[in-house]
Amino acid sequence: MKDKSFRHRLLERGVSRLSLVTLLLVVLLLVSAGNAQDRSSPEKISIADAHFHLLDFLQNSAYLDPDSGEEMSPIVARSLPHFQSHHRLKLFLDKMDEANVSHAMVSGMPFVKKWSADVPVRSKYYLDSGSRVVRARDTDYVVALSFVAFQAAEPQRYKQEFPRLAPFICGFNETDLGAVDMIAKRITEFPGLWKGIGEVMSHHDDLSNLTTGERSRANHPALFRIFDFAGEFGLPVSIHHNIGPISSDGSPRDAEYLGEILDAFEEFPQTTFIYAHAGISRRVVVENLTGILDRYVLTPHQNHVLIDLSWVVFEEYLLDKDNNGDVKRDRVSGKPLIRQEWIELIEKFPGNFLLGSDLVGDFTGDQYKKEIRKFDPLLGQLKPEVAKQVASLNWLRIVPKEGLTLPERYRYPEFRYTQRSGPRKVPLRAIRSPDTPIHPWLPIRKDTRWDPGIVP
């Protein structure tokens, strides 16, 4: 009787263990199936667009026709009455829904393409001709009035949709010490609207060459004043700053401009920066970009710097290509493959990457969806939890839920980060011109030993 009872107990334990093992296997299969589904269906992941321009280089925009509801591409020299300007945003929101975009940054365009007398046809893009570009100081008004008109015309929908959108201020001169005051004025004029600053234009390939006057740089004292202001009030700053100069023959160049933006990152650890396009523009060619971003940008500044992967950096650096320049594709799905070093970098810093469309003014048809969903192969090759962070969660973490309202009679300190503030208040490297000799008392950057192209 005892032996039978003993065997019975062994049998019960065996069944229990078998049941437990079976249950664990089922759970593992379900988890694996879920992960596989996430990886195979990245289009189901909502994206937050961290880089979008509502206006183009002529300050025009696509919109929904108020009468017919038809999509209208930007039309030169034609605008909507201010009380109908929200039809720009209504079309954009429709396009966001079509592309499964949950949130988006909305900025104007800080430049206008001039039509010079020696150019027979009006240029619509900054590269269309050799005509100069001039600063568009009213671009933020155009964006702001679109939101004001939306709130007035459809208050209920505006209340529902506004949390999805993040208006950014960009219409200022990056070399003007008084630019921070203009930003403060715009925030005062439209309280509760603005949620960030940018796209700030620093070194920007041919766009910089087409501007007149002093050239912008990330460690300019005018931008230091803006970065200081942004950090004080929790506004993220999106900045375009090429990591190096243009390569005319396609050969790699040194990261000559990296030191300038590192100055800004180091000086303002309390400010959240969005490094647009990972420092890349057209014809900017550097070797080991992932290694540079890892060692000099993300490792020391992981807590307050994020990388925006919009525009040409995706096609030129992230996509894996063969020796002929053709994109490699998965043998089964046919989807483009991402270079392994980028997968490793993003998964090493999952909280430091953002996605963006960087469309400029025209978002009619399916072009918006094509541009923002080009990241699906990347999302499909990342770990599911990392893919969701990069797609939207990082953006939601850094962008204020409410627009900024400044304290009454606020004024930025007049002499902060100017020559009158004294050497303790402003680094010498910020107030010197790039052409000024380096003085013996200026501390040498430790990372200059790595690359002679990095200026102190």
C-alpha cells in the first residue's frame, strides 16, 4: 500500500512538472509569436514625427480647400485668409492618420528663397538656383495663426488634436544676440502654444553658403543665450549642425564642426537637444559616424541629447548597400536591410533616437506616408521594445504636454553670454570667431587627440 502511494505521488509530481513545462513552452511560443508579429508588421507601430515643416522656402503650404475639401499643393503668391489658415493643419492631421502618426512637431521655415533678377524662373527650393536665401521673420506668425484659427473655428476638435502637435519656433537670426528676445516675444504673443525651438540652422551645406552676413555656428553666443533660455523653461531644441564640411569629390572629410556642437552640449546639460539628421547633410561624408556619435555625443550626453534620423542620413548611412551602391534586401521579405552598426548603436542607446519626415510645405498625396514610413524596415529589425521607444515614446518623453506661458513681464538677462558678462559667465570659445587664433589660456579639449579636425 505504501509503495503504491509512493508511486502515485511520483506520478502526480511528474504530471505537475509536465504541465508546468508545457505551460512555459506555450508562454514562450506566444511571446515569440508576438515579437515576430511586431518585427514583421512595423507599420502597426505608431510614429511621432520629430521633424516637420508646415511651410516651404516660399512660406507656402499645402491645405484643404475650404469649399471643396480638395487637397491643394502650395501655390506661389497665394495664401489663405487668416481665419481659414487652419485648413493647413487639418490636411496635415489627415495625413498623420493615414500614416499612423500619433504626434508631430510643427515648425515653419526660417528662410525664404529670394528671386534674383538674373534668375529667369522663380525658385521653390533652396538648391534650385544660386539666388540667396533671406531670413523669414514672420514664419512663426503664419504657424501660430493656423493654430489660433483652428481653435476659433473648431474648438472641440482643436482641444482633441492640439496635444498631438508640438509647434516649434524657428524664425530668428541665429547670430543675433537679441534673437532670444524675439523668441520670448512670440511666446508672450501666443501664450500656451509653443512647445519647442527649431529647426535651428547652424552649419547646413549649401544653405549656409547661400545666406548673407555672419555664419551661424552651434557655439555662437547668440545661440548660447537661446539654449540657456530653452533649458530654463524646458523647451527642447532641434538643431541642424553639420558634423563636417561638404565633400566635393565624395571622399571622407574630418568632423571639423563637431567641436562646436559639443561645446553647446557641454555648456547646457539642462537643455534637451535634438541633433537633426545625426549631423549629416547632402555631400557630408565622414567615416565611422556611429563611432563618433557613440563616443563623443551619446556616451557623455546621454541624458539630454537625442539623434533625429530624418532626411538623407537614413538613405546615405543607415541603409546597408553593396559595393555597387544598391540597397541590400532581406531574401524572404524583400525589405531593405539596415547596417548592423546602426542597429547596435540604437539598441545601446534606445532612449536617444527619434524619427522624422522633414517634409517641407507640400504633404499632399501619399508622399508624407512614404517618407515617414520609410523607417518601417528599421523598426522591424530593432527589438520590439526599442522600436516603440524610437518610434514615439522618446518624443513623448521630451516634449511638454502644454505650450509655454512665460511669467508676466519676463525678460531674458541682458548681458548673459555676452562679452560684458565676464569670463566666468561665457566660455572664451563661444565669443571668439572661428578665424581667431586660439589663445594660450583657452583650455584644450581632451578629444582633440582623437581627430585633428575637431577644433578646441
